[in-house]
Amino acid sequence: MGKADFLSPKAISNRIKAKGLQKLRWYCQMCQKQCRDENGFKCHCMSESHQRQLLLASENPMKFMDYFSNEFKSDFVELLRRRFGTKRVHNNIVYNEYISHREHIHMNSTQWETLTDFTKWLGREGFCKVDETPKGWYIQYIDRDPETIRRQEEQARKKKQELDDEERSARFIEEQVRRGRDGMEAEDNPVYTELKREDEDEKVAFNLSAPVPSSSKSSSVLGASALKATASSSSVKRKDTSSSSDYRKEKKKKSALEEIIEMEERKKKKESSVRTDYWLQPNIVIKVVTKRLGEKYHKKKAVVTEVQDKYAAVVKMIDSGDKLKLDQNHVETVIPAPGKRVLILNGPYRDTEAVLEGINEKNFSATLTLDSGHQKGDRVDIAYEDFSKLA
């Protein structure tokens, strides 16, 4: 009896049954064939093709086990890296997502008997950080990609430089405030000098006059005391006014310092709020940095034709014209020659076209002239990873 037609009820039923995962005990790893029931698996084991595969495996069983183990390890670690990154996650969550693919390598064909043994092996070999908890084993991927390490070092260097600039500006402001305070204190303090006689030959004379009546004496004493009181009150007023003016000046300087610090904090918050962890955009030129695709595509340039799920893109190679789907971690931006047009990919000027004016290698940034938007014509400094050449 021949096979049923493609659109017949029996054929549709068979396709529905074949979808998804089947029982593991009815799967043949050597032939990579999944049977739906025990009778089908028995018939497959008696088939000539299965017997031929068993003869091949019996000649060198360790070779096949090592092959399946390497494939299982590579696919599992790649899924962990792409799906979860360097986050700490339960090993069973990763395994369930791995086996959801129908054509995956089954663990019973590898050198590990259980998922716990495989998790411990990953920790011993240094692929992941593993730790045991009452809820089970948790794993965390260790990213040792040279490009990732280089990017992390550049980011750490930039952060350190930003902190140095902030400390330098803060010290400069403190020095200005200190100089202002020292200048005001120097103006307020009086300067005392010794009494000097200009002419040594000058004679000292005393005027002995008649005694003055008591009334005039008392009036003169009262006048002198009144003058002293007036002078003392005026000096107190001058001191009060000078101290109040000094207080106002100091308060004004403090408020100016606080205002500068608040402006810097607002600027940082604004820049951090507009930054995102994805940067791919259509019609930009990128460079492939991953070596997993072979030397044919390594360090080659391509044009982004389509962005998928923010973190992946379909690119067209400039040299060969091949189309590839790559993750943003596998590519980097391209810096053109001065005078060429670029697109800003991240930060407060995101999606803005600009013209490259110059490159600052010390700060890992470039000077761009904005060519679109309401700030057209302004010059800004943008980091290397935040802009790329336009196609």
C-alpha cells in the first residue's frame, strides 16, 4: 500500500504526531531517527541501515561518543552564551530550552549520564561558574572572547578617565573657593605697625596751663566719652555689615558650586537615560569580528540590510555579496576617513547623521559635525562605538 496523499487526513495526522518531542527511549542517535511507538522502534532496530550503523560504531565506539559529546557541549554552551549571557541561571532552565529543539543531541549518547555530571564538568573545565543551592545547580557563563575583553578594558579606561576629569574639575572649583575666602580674610584683618619718629632732633614740649573749671572738664569728659561711644558704635556697624557681606559672598559662592555640581549630575543622568544596550541600525557599514564563521568573513566589512529583535541583523558582505544573520556582539562599528558621513547609534544624538571632522585617539572618540536635527551644525565628541559609517 502506497503512502497517503499530502493533504489526506492520514498524512496530516502523521505530521501532527511527528511535531514536537517524542519519547527518548524510541530515539536512535546513531541513525538520528525518532520513532513514535515501540513497534516502530523495533522495526527500525531490525532494519539493514541500523545494523550497518551499529557495525560502524562497534569499530571505534569512543570516536562516536567523543563526537556526540563535543556537539552536545558546543550547542549547550552556545545557547547559554547567546540566550543568557553572563547571567546566573538554573541549569535545568537552559537544558529544557536546549532539548526543545527536535534535532538536538541526546545526553544518553554522550559521556555524561546526568545533567548534574555535565554541570560539574563545565565548572571543572572553566567554561562556567557553577554553585549548588537547595534549589539545584546554577551556572554562569564565563566570557573569554578577546574582543569582549578588549571592549571591557576600553570601557574601564574611559570610565577612569571620566573620573579623573571630574576630580580635576572638583579640585579646581575648591581651589577657586579657597582663594576667594583667603582674599576676603586678608582684606578684613587690619595691619599694625610700630610708632616711628621721623625727626630725632625734634623737642618734646609740655604746655602747663591754668586749671580748667570742673564744669568745662566734665563737659569735655562727656564729649570725649560720647565721641568714643559713637566711634565704637560705627565700628560695630561696619563690622556687622562687613561680616554680613562676607556671609552673603560665601553663600553665593557655595550656591554657585552646588549649582555646577547639580548641572553635571543632571547631564550625566540625561546621557545615561538615553543610552541603550542595542545599537544596530539599517544602512550602516559594520565589520565582522567573530572567527566562528571562518577566515572568509573575519575582519570583512558588510552593510546592515535589516535589524531583527534589536540585537540581531541581516548583513550583506561587501566583497562576496553573501547574506548572513549576525548578533551585534559579533560585529563592530566602522570609522571612515575624515569628511565622510556617519550615523550616530547611541546616546543623546541617536539616529542623527553627521560628518566626521577628526579623531581623538587618546580619548577613544571622534569630533562630529551634526548634519540633521534641530542642533544641525553643532560639534560634538562621540565615542568610537557610538557611531558608524553610512552605506
